[in-house]
Amino acid sequence: MEQLEIFKALSNKSRLQILAWLKEPEQHFPSQEHADFRTVGVCVGQIQQKAGLTQSTVSEYLSILQRAGLIESTRVGQWTYYKRNEAAFAALSNLIKTEI
């Protein structure tokens, strides 16, 4: 776990909002035909639509979160889905409790 990358990823209001939405996707996104929120994640198009940002900005934000290890992606056909990496959040919580 690269601490600096994680804290950089968390230092943006929109990225924090995306993480909050992905924590409880059923409450923040309409149902998806081809993928379960918990097993596959949320389609990038739905994240982009909810964020109200350009596709390139959302893609960059998701890339930053993924490089930090905070989210995981799954490709299904032509679509990419994202979900939180809960193990990373548990490790981050432990890091804050024990080292910071």
C-alpha cells in the first residue's frame, strides 16, 4: 500500500464522492441489466452521468483511484465496471490507527 498515492487520490472532492457512491451503489445508481453491483461493480457510464463531469475527467479520476488500489475494475464485453476494494479500505483504516 503506497501511502502517498492513496492520500493523493483522496485529496479531491469528486473522487471522494465517487468512492462514497461506490460504497452503496444500490442507493446511488439505477439497476444494471448485465452486471451485479456487488460482484462486478458500476458501469463507468453511470458514474460519469452521475458525476456530471466529462468522460475523460471521470476516466482520469477512476484511473487515479485504481492506481492507489482503492477501486477495482472488471471488463464485461465493451463495458468497464468499477467497485471499491474493501480490503484496501480495511488496510488504510489499520494504517491510520497504528502508524499515523
